[in-house]
Amino acid sequence: MTIDLLVIGDANPDVVVGPVAQPILFGQKERLVPSGSLVLGGSASIMACGAARLGLSVAFAGRVGDDAAGAFVRTTLAERGVDVSALVTDPSLPTPLTTILTSGDDRAILTSPGCLPAVTADDIPNRMVCSARHVHAASFYLLPELAVGLAGIFKQAKAAKATTSLDPNDDPAGTWDRTVLDPILRVTDYFLPNAAEALALTGHHSVVDAAGILARRGPLVVVKNGAEDALAHNGSRVITAPAVKVETVDTVGAGDSFDAGWVAAVLNGMKPDRALAIAAACGSLSTRAAGGTAAQPTWEEATA
């Protein structure tokens, strides 16, 4: 094994503006907001940057377009220490673009998917899958063609003695179809939804019950619950960890930084209770600056 972590999924620029007073008004009325920033976005790419910041050797596999947005993504990932040799340039489809409107601790997200639906398992090099200690995938419902082949990728990783994790992120269609997801969960070591996603996937109103249902599909289920806490459920036992109190600027990418903290902790030999505490710290600390990557902690900061 030559790399700690292979991350598979979405990479795009985020334009983050706000805070925006609600409701959002049309009618060509211009409104001023206190801040705006152009930053690296995409759940997978933010997670990759967080893991590299924590000291892991990280490679990224996915697609961007042959355009300025794609060049921005490629350069920014590389500057963060992420290997982008498996980041494919799509010759015909554009790089995805996302605009995030923040309002308090909430946000509205508008995404043009660009080349994301064209990503397939064929874009993921076998050599990287087989050379990684851990393989992480994100934004399951934004990448339908990749989702179909993801179970095969995870089986290949596990055959090479790697561990696996999946963050489903939101389902823009709102269907939360588990037809493809359930077979993947059977070859997933760590399933990393947030509380809303866990509830939507199960139809339950209790986060603990929802996590237990998902854990019976095979993985250890690790649920992010914003400023409240985080929990891990193995099907019979639940552990929790509190969020760290910080002065929050915005919460964009906090869940992805949490994922990075969890993976870094388990690869460093931490048991679940300690790994959960480190992951919660990483998610909390990432909210200290605008965008998903600017305030991601080092390993020393997270463990402290």
C-alpha cells in the first residue's frame, strides 16, 4: 500500500455568499450581503483536503471539465497536498458549479452538476484502489453512474485489505432510493450520513433508531448532528461525542471535515470513542472561517 486514502467523488468551485435574509426574493431586486468567497467545494474534495491537512497521504479520483473552473479545482487540490493524477478532464462537459446562500446555521445550495453524472467506475484507477489503505466515496446521489459501480470498487478495495467509507450527502430528487445503496453498505466499513440524511434514508424520527437500522446493513454508522453531537452505532451499542464550541463563521463543509477526522483517526489506530471525538473536533474547528477548507485543523489541533 502506497497511499493512506483514495477519495472518490465530486469536486467543484463553491461561491459562498451571505448571510442572506430570508426569504430569497426575485423580481430583479438586488440585495447586498456582508461577504462572498470563491472556494473549493464538493463533499469529496473538501474531505480530501481535510485528510491531507491531518497528515494523510491522499489521492483524488473524479472528473472536472476542460475549463477555468476545472483548472481552479485541480490547482487548489494540488496546493492542499492532494494527488490529482486520477482527476480526469472531461473534454465535452463542464465542471460542476455550486452557489451556497448562508443564513444563520442554515444554507441553501444550488448546483449545476456539469460532468458529475458522467463519472463512472471506469474513471477510478484500479492501481489506486489496490494501493490505498482506505477508500472513501461521497455525494452518492449526485453521481448515479458511479453509484452503480461503487460496490465493485469497494469489494476490490476490501480484497486488497483496505477499509471503506461512504458519505451519501443530500438527494436532490428527494427519493432516497436504497436499491443501489443497500448492496454498497454491505461492503462499507463506515457509513457517514448526517442526522437529516439518516432519518430520510429510514423514515424514522429518532436519529439513534435510524442509525441502528442502517447499521444492520453491515457498516458502523457514524452520524453527524451539527452543533448537537455525533454518534456511532454498530447495531447494538451507541457511543456519542459532543461538538467543540467555537466561534462559527459558516458551517459549509463541516461534515466533510468530520469525515476526514474520522478516517484519519481510525487509520491512526484510534478506537471508535476516540475517533468520534476527533471527528467531532475536526467538524467543529472547520467552521471558524468561510468555506470548507480554510479552517480545517491539523492533527495536533484536532487531538488537542
